[in-house]
Amino acid sequence: MKFFLDTANLTEIKEAVALGVVAGVTTNPSLIAREKRNIHAVIKEIAGLVTGPVSAEVIATTYEEMLPEARELAGLADNVIIKVPVTADGLKTASALAAEGIKTNVTLVFSPNQALLAARAGAAYVSPFVGRLDDISQDGIELVKTIADIFAIHGVETEIIAASIRHPLHVTQAALAGATIATVPYKVLLALLKHPLTDAGIKQFLEDWRKANM
Ligand code: E4P
């Protein structure tokens, strides 16, 4: 499983990229809004910081408006891919974009059937939202596993991005469930590194070193 960073914050992206683990970035309108900047400027800058795919989401809700908006976003940089919601208009847009060679990430996926439809419409990626399902007492990881099983049975090559990741356990579970990618907030990425025994081990090594070199 690879890691994408789920943020539109340039500082977080720079820090995470320096760790050498970031294979791409996902954004959404809420994350872009937090930056209080023009979406095109932000996406262009992010695309310059990472070599992998950068998901930029359309705001439009109809096919007629989504398609030109998507083309404009895709034109910002070679590694920009387009996020569309899993609606009829979204699938129509994903299908049209696939025919033009523009990759899509179909988002807001909450059921296996939505994921399969998105894949068949030509989506390069589908994003099941793990945390938001957990929030309503449904099993988000089970959804990822079911999608992965269905894709494996039918030889579907669309990649599964485990999204709406809230904590490190989600990451481990998503990897075991068959997600090809987990998109994680920066604070979750840092939390993955932490273990009290690592901290205690470093402290002990340094104390022993100092004692022996007094
Ligand atoms: C990813 O593509 C989504 O934008 C994101 O993971 C949503 O996460 P949230 O449910 O924490 O807002």
C-alpha cells in the first residue's frame, strides 16, 4: 500500500515529501477552502512539489459544467487528476475524461456498487471514505475489503484509495483489507511513526552513551 497525503497545505506537503513516503496528494473543496487561496494557484503549487498524482476536485454538480471545469484543472499540470463525486453526472464526466486520457479519482464512495460502477466508467481510482462510515456506526474498513475482493474477482485494475482516514489503526487495517493507497492527513502520517518504545530506546541509548563518554 502506498501513501498519499490528504491536505492542501503546502508546508505539510513539503515536510511529508521530505520523508520520502508521499506518492501523491489528495485535496477536496473543504481542504482547499482552509488555505483561503485560489484553487488553481494552490493545485499548481502542489503539483510542483510531488511527482505523483494530485487530486483536484470539481465544484460543479452537472456533467455540462463538470467537464470544462475538469479539463481546466487537468490542464494545470501533467500530474493533476480529477476528483468527481460518484453521481450519474460524475460517472458521465469520468467516462468522458477517460476517453480523453485524463485520469479520475471517483470520490465519496460509500458502497461496493458505487465503486464497481465508478471502475466500469473508467475511473483510475476510487475513494471509499472509511472514517465517515465509522462515524455513522458502519464498518468503513469492511467496505474497503469488499471493494478489494470484488475488484480482485473481476480483474478490475482501478486503484482503491482508502480515504477519510482518522488514525493509525485505520492505516494498518486498510493495508490488510487490500487498499492500494491510503490518503492520510499529515498528523496521521506523523502518528504512524510514533511508538513509546522507540522514544524510550533513543533516550536509553543516549544516556548510556553519555555515561560511557563522561
Ligand atoms: C479524500 O480524498 C477525502 O478528501 C478525505 O479523505 C475526506 O476525509 P474526511 O472525512 O476526514 O473529511
